[in-house]
Amino acid sequence: MTTVTIIGAGLGGLTLARVLHVHGIPSTVYEAEPSPTARTQGGMLDIHDHTGQPALRAAGLSDAFHGTVLEGRQAMRVLDGDGTVLLDEPDDGTGGRPEVQRGELRRILLDSLPAGTVRWGHKVSGVRALGEGRHEVIFADGATTEASLLVGADGAWSRVRSPLSDAVPEYIGRSYVETYLFDGDTRHPAAAKAVGGGSIFTLAPGKGIQAHREGGGTLHTYVALSEPREWFARVDFTDPAAATARIAREFEGWAPEITALITESDTAPVLRALHALPVEPRWERVAGVTLLGDAAHLSAPNGEGANLAMYDGAELGKAIAAHPDDAEAALTAYEQALFPRSAAAAADGTDLHELLFGDHAPHSLVSMLAGHAQPR
Ligand SMILES: Cc1cc2nc3c(=O)[nH]c(=O)nc-3n(C[C@H](O)[C@H](O)[C@H](O)COP(=O)(O)OP(=O)(O)OC[C@H]3O[C@@H](n4cnc5c(N)ncnc54)[C@H](O)[C@@H]3O)c2cc1C
């Protein structure tokens, strides 16, 4: 049996490696980062009952996953800028989207793989077709390896995408600025009270302040602004105080317990420019190579990207296991389901951004959620 060569040790690539391992199929994962702890994995992920959770079941990791769920974090509030609570949905345990820390999930996946599966510090710079489904993988230091079955799980700026597709991610016209308040309940009590037990969406047309309560009372915030790249280029993010003041200025007049999520940040604000691939990913079958997760279908953040990456990884792993002697049959079956699935999710993501930041925000989101929540 040939080894599957996976580029990228994100949640998608690791789920694929694990599902292959469950089926006795060896893989090697080449990851650009030098070690598992090189970068904080930050952020809460809600793991959905129709994508992330079945993927973890296929990986045989449901129990480990449930052990890391942070209770109560499915609670959600929608507020307007003056702090009026428009919708307050408690966590009654039936939300179907339990929350975990991304880093914990990645650790569970890493720990479930045979030692040496992940080769850290291997940044891929390109791939070259060798014929008959084989590819040469070229690393940034000039080293190479040959792959008989190559999977690009290397995220938004994939280096494995080029043999399959000319698509490049485009800026969606909106960015997030990320802040953290640590030990919120004691150090930032007003902001912690506003965030409550789970997450808040404080919205207005074109902008918003979204925050999550993470482990240890950390309040993790994405400040959304619908501005062109040039606007953000004029904000000096090398000067944290100046950048904080400039971003906060966009929310003048908003409730102080909400703007505190920007102005009281314990970390320097970090700009996250948002990009997406065309909504309908599609390519002709190319022997011996495929993509999963963001590499295949990067979309505007919609709470589904990591879930879908894991789902893709599990589906691809199962398809390879179901066709042990016919990689092309496996990749064909996987891609036939991948294309419509990811197109639908990307379209949902675009719709969600319209609900969050469109002309009728925040009431558009409240109306959408009101079907299964109690409006105030
Ligand atoms: C601000 C923000 C918030 C989000 N919030 C959520 C959320 O709440 N819920 C959710 O489900 N999704 C969320 N997402 C989306 C989610 O983060 C991604 O969809 C998900 O991480 C994709 O997983 P992946 O495995 O495909 O790629 P990634 O997680 O990007 O992993 C790719 C891996 O490949 C490695 N790599 C990259 N290039 C190379 C190279 N050249 N050579 C070798 N290795 C390489 C990277 O270092 C990385 O480890 C959010 C995204 C953003 C930007």
C-alpha cells in the first residue's frame, strides 16, 4: 500500500491522517511550522453535529473530543451598539454545536497519530507533475520528495492548488481585528458580564464586535470592519496603542462595556484580512492529487470552515480506504461530493455575512435566529 502524502497539519490534514491510520493506511504530513507549539492556535470552534462531529467519529476520537468541550459556551446574545440585548439564547445543551479550543482539538488529533507521522519544519514551495499520477513536492530549502497520492491540506494560500486550479483567494472587502482580554471576570468585569457565558454579536451595518468566552475567563474578540485593504494599510499596527485608538474610533458612542473589548485588550490588536475563493470550487480530475479544507474552498468565515476541513479529511480518508487499489476512483468519489457541499457552504457564508453586516444589521440576524431563540 502506498503512503498518502499530506501537505499541512491543520485540522483538515490531521483528520485525514488519523482516518487513514484508523483504516491501516500510512501517511506522512509535511507541515511548514517548526513544531506543534510554534504558533498559538487561538480561538474557540463550535463543532457541528452534521460536519465536525461525524468527522471526529470517523477518526474514533469522539470521547476525547467530548472531554474537551467547554460547557455553557453555546449561549449567544445579539446586541445593538448601545448595548441593548435584542436576543439572549441560553445554552440548554441542545444546540448541536459544542465549543472547544482549537488548540485542544489539534492536540487530540496529533496525539492520535503514530510518532513521526508529522514532519515539522517542511514548508512546501511548489509541486511538479511527474506523470502517471506521481508528483514531486519541492520544499523551501530545496529538498524534494515524491508522492504517489498527494493531498493539499495547506490552507488558504495552498501551494498544492496550482496543478488543479488557477483560482486565487480574493479580499472580501472586510477584515477582522483580533483582541484578547485575559481573566475577564476579575480584570474586566463589565466586558465579561456583557459577553455572558458564551458569545455576543454586537452589530451595525458594515461593522460589529463579536466576542467569545474562552477557557479561564478569556474574552476573545473579532472586531469586524467593512473597509478596503488601503484603509487598514493606513492604520499603524506596529503601534498597538495608536491602532487600538483608531479601530475604537469606528465605534464611538457604543456602550463602553462593549468597546472595552477593544480598548482594554491585553494583547496588541492583530489584523486578519478576510479572503475567499470563488463560491463554486471545481477542477478537472488530475491523477494523483486533490485538495481539502481551505485549500479547496476558502470562504468568508461562517463558523463552518474548520468543521468542513475535518469533514473533508474524514470523507477523503474513507474514500481512500474504500478503494485501496484504485486511488483515482477514491478521488473521483470524494470530489463529486466535495464540490456541491463546499459550494453550498460558501453560499451560506456569504448569506451569513449579509445577515451580520448588511443594511438591516443587527435585526436581520435576530429575525433569522428568532425561530429557535427567545427574543427579549
Ligand atoms: C478570523 C477567523 C475566524 C474563524 N472562525 C472559525 C470558527 O469559529 N469555526 C470554524 O469552523 N472555522 C472558522 N474559521 C475558518 C477556519 O479557521 C478554517 O476554515 C480552517 O482552519 C481550515 O482548516 P484547514 O486544515 O483546511 O487549513 P488550516 O487550518 O489553515 O491549516 C493549514 C496548515 O497547512 C500549513 N501550511 C500552509 N502552507 C504550507 C506550506 N506551503 N507547506 C507546508 N505546510 C503549510 C499551515 O501552517 C497549517 O498548519 C475562521 C477563520 C478565520 C480567518
